[in-house]
Amino acid sequence: MGHELSGELVDFDNAPGFEKGEAVSIIPYFSCGGCIACRKGKPNCCTDIKVFGVHIDGG
């Protein structure tokens, strides 16, 4: 499905808190930020949530 990704950070422009060579992973849930659930701080209940590798192409 491609929703569980990890890698090594080899190059970046501006990523405060990260270092080259560091192991990284992603959180595969993308909320809209604008619906009532998101505005109330509950992005897991987003009305338009997208899951990487399920609703959108995975890695």
C-alpha cells in the first residue's frame, strides 16, 4: 500500500531540527485543516482525511 515509509535524509533546503544522515519516517495521515473537526484540534476525525497509500498514491 505504501503507507509505511522510512528513509535517510540525504539533502534538504530548510528542515529545522533535522540533520543529514538522520533516519526519517512519515505520518501517513493528511487532514484538511479547515473542517470543524480540524478546527477543534481533532484532525483524526477530519471529514476529508486522506491516508497516504490508501486515498492517495503511496511510496
